[in-house]
Amino acid sequence: MKAYQQYQQKLQKVADIEHAIAVLSWDQETYLPAKGANQRSQQITTLAGILHETATDTQMGDLLGTLKDDTSLNEWERCNITKSYDDYVRQSKFTTDFVMRQSKAIADAYHAWMQAREANSFAVFAPSLDTIVQLKRETCDIVGYTEHPYDALLDEYEPKGRTVVITRLFESVRQQMVDFVREIAGRPQVDDSFMYKHYNKDRQWQLGLNLLKQMGYDFEAGRQDLSTHPFTTSFGSQDVRVTTRVAENDFNEMIWSCLHEGGHALYEQGLNPNYYGLPTGKATSLGIHESQSRLWENNVGRSLPYWKANYALTQQMFPENLASVSLDGFYKAMNKVQPSFIRTSADELTYHFHILIRFEIEKGLIEGTMATKDLAEIWNAKYKEYLGIDVPNDKMGVLQDIHWSHGSLGYFPTYSLGSFYAAQFFAKATNDIPNLESQIEQGNTSNLLTWLRTNIHQYGMLYTSEELCERVTGEPLNFDYFMAYARQKYGHIYTL
Amino acid sequence: MKAYQQYQQKLQKVADIEHAIAVLSWDQETYLPAKGANQRSQQITTLAGILHETATDTQMGDLLGTLKDDTSLNEWERCNITKSYDDYVRQSKFTTDFVMRQSKAIADAYHAWMQAREANSFAVFAPSLDTIVQLKRETCDIVGYTEHPYDALLDEYEPKGRTVVITRLFESVRQQMVDFVREIAGRPQVDDSFMYKHYNKDRQWQLGLNLLKQMGYDFEAGRQDLSTHPFTTSFGSQDVRVTTRVAENDFNEMIWSCLHEGGHALYEQGLNPNYYGLPTGKATSLGIHESQSRLWENNVGRSLPYWKANYALTQQMFPENLASVSLDGFYKAMNKVQPSFIRTSADELTYHFHILIRFEIEKGLIEGTMATKDLAEIWNAKYKEYLGIDVPNDKMGVLQDIHWSHGSLGYFPTYSLGSFYAAQFFAKATNDIPNLESQIEQGNTSNLLTWLRTNIHQYGMLYTSEELCERVTGEPLNFDYFMAYARQKYGHIYTL
């Protein structure tokens, strides 16, 4: 067998193990009975060890060593080899001992985080978090970096991402957004009280399935289940699953999680199944992944045209709450801007302050200019500064996100990057597709999906985020698109 | 670390991989979207390969080599080492090439079996089945045997099982049962037509959950889902899942699958979690496993005392069908004896003819006295001989079971062994537990469960089937218990 075929088989084997872990994790979040938790976490750890061994064994090293200088490969094959080699080099820097230590620290931190949330006290979590932070600082040294240690963490989620670039970008976000949000706060506020009435769970579930179908999510290559925290997971592009949360007294939960996770899922379902396990068969970065979820959730889902298509049915399904609410009233309610404590339920503008705060804290922890033990205070001060609100307790503050307990530092910035990429992609799609707006008004998003498939999904990792952005839109990531989108939309809603 | 601890860790790792495969398979039968089938089967194959490598690697061999002569081990530890060593020796006899060939043959055979069922033609399946049979004959040679080649296959499901013993046992089954069933056939038949009226699915599901709870199935260490073919699967004794099938026009399906799978699950939930992955933490054989499912399904579930406890509720839940049916009428209907084509829905007497036929055929195939191509004819002739019925087509005949397409030869006899063990165990339990019958009449089976936990479940593989049987009942497996049970029960129902 040729080296490239051997490499392909090896990568497919690695992908099979990754996907097995994903199935075990999906089950953990959806159907696992209470007492099964410990054994399950042990099973996942075992597979994670096998995954690391397989991905870094000498066979892999030899194959990639041979192939990285093979000039007979085509562009796609070369991309696969280059990315796999980078990944192999990164993975190989970690000893099995480090991987095991980290795995244990994460398991401990997750339990501590749960206990801290129960006790509503950051102090309970702080020591475990400190261990995680030390491991992450060690990671930066192990992986290495040229500009900033945090780059080594970013790279895992946003390949080639640069701290200095994100810092500059976020500074500009801060400058423009603070004033804009203040301006909105000065206007008469919109009424969204009807969103918090009682909405029957079964009917909400049914509506969610309808919305997923309508956007083109393939239920023969996926399914939706309930979980505490909504997520998307892929076991290969032919089995991409989403979960949602249905709150009886908050109509927002289900709608936005369906559209958001649906957007993620369309990306995964659009990856080329022939490249199963290979870089070109995988999402290029979390930033681009988030661009897909945000595009469907916000640029499409929170738009007036979208609800022109869907409001009549929604009203029919919930006449007890919506019969007397106009389309315009419904549209405004879902776009209400209001500083709040919890990131995941923030509006699409103040959302970015939540990210800025986390980014600044992560950077501070990695640089060593902030100490873990002070995080609750730092957190609360920043919420006061950026959002003008007093965090009432740790659960509503520094303990709200699971990410740090999972060891995921370097992840948060991709959420904002995603929104900004989404605005830029959607502007281009609107330009490229004649009458996109009126298609959406008809409930027809198939041309939009085709555009995304053609321009983004099919390439997998062939292009990095920045390369893809330039290729698709003709320029690098440009925050102006997001601001233009925000100014137009909220200018109308708040008559600025 | 001591060798025994290393061995323990290694076995736990092997168990983690086995259970990961079990999760992937469970999901495949319950929730997998249609298009995910190919990738899933590839993922399972990859894990199966890793499992085989891990279970037979040199570390395992070295550890077991050291430990098998370690005289400082206690009885349980010695048992673990002995069984693991036997298993290691058995597994190591197979080359990876053979394992891969077999894995591929099974995947092909499964597809061929599905196609053959669709075409209702055994000829479509015959060539693939022949490949399986050749591999199984090869297996007998690879594994080795002293008395009969089929012993090598039996051993996988019923350790130390002997073809010659089963042949003798089944001969006695045949002799006694043929006459007994004929006698029943000469009596006025019972009416069970009301079992085939329309039974609401949701209410059936609810009743099934009630029955599982009542028998002591722990829903915090398991769950029930729907699948095409009911089964029990374990991911460790803290997560043991059952599935059921609910037929709208056959009340039998749900009831018997719940009690049957519930019985299997109670065994798995009763294994010692401290011995996770070790032989003493695993079921001792499929025969004993089946004894637990049959005991709950038949000896408890199809008894008059059991329905004295549960019929009132059942009647209340389905008044439209059962209001005018007496307890005695219901009891008799569920015990109706009638020769039929399909094994899984056979009554508890004629069931064993289905097994005898399969055993004779498997033995014939392995001995080489029967040819795969003739199986449909052989099958039909035997059904005529043993059950007096004319098989109308292959789907109702030789194509009905999945087992051969899965490569599971040597499995069927354990079904009958299970029923016979069940009768013997239940007779002993009735002797040991004062007033067991009246406890069951009160809906209280907790003492029975404690008896099973104490006498059977807790030991795992510490004793073989035969050792366990002798320990618990004071004698080897004795078919007389089953016949005595049958004569008493059916003597009453059919006034013989």
C-alpha cells in the first residue's frame, strides 16, 4: 500500500476513536443514568489515552515524515499532510504523563466546579482552577510560541490565531460598542414580557424540529435530543447531532439553541464524507464554526424577513401568548438589548463584553498578571466597568461557564470572532444571492445553504480562517461589517 | 506497582474498550440516524481491533504468565487470573488476519441476511453463511477440542460446556416434551384473542416501566429505550440498559420483553462493581444469564401469583380490552401452548423444539454432515417433525434469527439451558424463602431478588455454570425440575 493510503487509513482509525469518545460524551449529556457517571468518565479517559497513543505512535511519525516532502501530492493531499504533521508535532510534545495529569486535573476541576456552583462560592473552585492554569502555562512552554504565550492555547481552537491581533480587534470592539450600547440604553425600551409566559414544552419541541427542517438540517444524518446545555456533536458527517433545552417559561431558550446548534450542524453535515478523518474533512476552526451558528441564529434567525416566514405558524402554535403580539413586537422582543449577567442568554451586542472580559482574564492568568484567587473580584469589577451591573453572586458571575473546568482556555475569543465572520459572510452572501431577503421571507433558505456549502463547508481545513475569509469576501476579517449590521438593525429597532 | 494491580488496571482498560463498543452498539440499535450506519459499523470494527490488540499484547501475556503461578493470591484473585489466562490463550490463538477476515465476513453476512429476508429467499444468504461456517470450522481447529469440535464454539458462550452432555440432555427433552405437548394439543384450547386487540402504546410503555420498577430494576443504574429487537446491554454494573418493543396489536411483546430483559439486567446490576472488568465482575455464562431472564419471565412472570398482584392495575390501564377478562382467563392466555414458526414468540414449552432444531443443525454443519445449501429444506423437515407444522417461507423459517449472520454458532443451546437452570433455581428459592408465593401475590419480589443476588449474582465467574448449580441447588443441572414445573402448571391450565 502507498504511504498516502496508509496515512489515510491511520487517520480514519484516529477519527473512529475520536468519534467513539464523542458518542460516549453525547450519551453522557443526554441519556446516562445517574450512577453511571464514574464508570463513564473512566471509559472516556481510557479512550482518550488510546487516542493520544495512536495519534503519536511511531507509525504515524514515519508516515508523516515520508509524506511531508512528497512533491507528487495534489493541493488537498498536501494540505492534509501539512495539518496532520503540525498536529502530530504538537501532540508529540506532550508526554503521556502530562496528558494523564491534565486529564485527572480536568476531572477534579469539573467536580470542584460543580461543588462550587452548589455552594455558590468561587473559593471552592479556585485551587482546582489554579492547577488548570498552571498546566496551561506549562502547555504554552511545551508547545512554544513566538509572539505571546496565549497563542499556544489559541492555536488549538483557532489555528494560526494571534493574541496581538485579537487584542487589537477587541480594543476596537470595546471602543465602538460601549458607546453604541449606551446610546440604545437611552432610548425607550422594548417589551419582551410575553416571551416569559408559559409555553407548552411539547409544542416548543415540535416548533424546534420544524425550524431545523426548514433550514436544511438533514434528520437522516442526525437527530435532536434534550440536554442541560445545548451542543452539537459529530460522529462523522453522516451523523451530526444537536441537542436543545426547552424552558417552559422562557421561549428564547429553545428557539435560539435550535437555530444556533442547527447552524453548527449544517457545517458538519456539509463536510466532505470522502475526507472522513482527514483535515480537509474537518471544520477549519472554532471561529469559522461559530460563524455558521451565529449566521443562522442572528443574521438569519433574528431578522424580520425570517419571522415574516415563520411568525404565523408560531402564533398559531401559541395563540395563548402571541395572538395579540404583532410581528414587529415579536421581532423587537427577540432583539432586546440589555446588559445581563449570563453570557449564554445575552443579546447579540452586549454578548461581546462577556467575551472581552473572559479574554482579558485568560490573558492575565497566562501572562501571570492576575492570580486565580482574585478572579471573583476581577470578574465583578469588569462586569461593573463594561456592562454597568453589579454581579450578585459567584454562580451568576465567575462560576457560570464550564470552559475553564474543562481546561478550555483560548476558546472564548472564537465566539466573538464567529459573530464578526458571520456578519462579513452574510453581507457577501446577500450580495451574491439575488433577492436573498425575499427568499428568506418565503421561508426559503436553500440558496443560502448552497452558498455556504460551496464557499465554506466543502473545504474543511483546506484554508485557515483568515485564508477562507479573504477567499470568500475578498478581505481579511473586518469588524466594520458587524458594526454596520448592528447599526442598521438596532438603529431601526431603537429608532436611533 | 504489584503485578496483580497492573493486571487489574489492564483488565479495566480492556473492559472500558468493550463497554465503549457496547455504547456504540446500543446507540446503533436505538437512536442512530439512517445515514450513519456505515461510519458506525466502521467505528465499531476499529474499536474491536484495538480491543483484540490490547487483550492479547505482550504486557498482558507477561502479567498473566507471572501471576498464574502466584500462590499468594486468594480464591477470587486466583479465579480472575485463571479465567483471564484461559481467555488470553484463546484470543492469542487467533491472528489479527483471522480476526479481520472474520469481522469482514460477519459484516457481509449481516447484509446478505438482510437482503435475503427482503427477498424471502435463503439462497441469497447461503454463500455468506457458508463462509461463516467455514470460519467457524477453522475456529474449532484453531481453538482446539478434546471431545467434539463444537465444544470449541460452545466454550465462548458456555465455558466448559460439552456437546456430548447437551446432546444427551436434549435427547431427554425431546422424549419427554413431544408426548407432553401432544397431550396438551388434545385438550380444549384456551382463548387468547383479547391479547391481539389494540393496546395503546404509551400506556403499554408505562406498564412496562412499572413492572421493571417492581421487580427491582434500578433506574438510576440503567434505563429502558425502544428498539426493533429487545436486548440488554451493560456498560458496567452501574449502567445496565434494557430495550423493549411495543406492538400495538400484540400485548405479549412488551410484557415478556420487559420481564425477560429485566431479568438479564438484574443479574448485571447485581455484579460486584469493585470487580469491574475482572472475571469475578462478569456473568459466568450465557446459560446462567438466560436462567435469570427466564426465571423472571416464566417462573415469576407467567405465574398466577404474579398476576394476582398485577392484574388489577393492568385491567385498569386497558379496560377496553380486559374489563370482561377474568384473572384466570388472562393467566391461561399468556400460557397458551401452540406450535408456531417463530422462536422468539413461542410458548415456554414448544420453545425448546426451536432450540433443538438449531442445535442439531449447527452440530451437523460443524461435523460436516450437513451442507449450508440444504439448510432451508433441512429446517422445514425438522419443523414438520418436531412441531408438526409446514413452514410457509424462508423468512418464517431458516432466515428468522440474526445469530448465524453474526457468526454466533454455539449460542442457541444456552437458551434452553437457561430455562432448565431457571426451573431448578426457582424450585430451590421456593424452598429457601418461606411464603415466596404469597409474597409474589403481594407484588413483593424483594426477597427473591436478594436470594438471587446472594446465591448467584455476586459471584460473577467465581464458579462455572455447573459449579454454581451444584453449590446453589446441591446437584448438577437436572431437567426433571423443568418437567415437574411444566407438568404442574400445564396440568392445571389444560386439566390433564
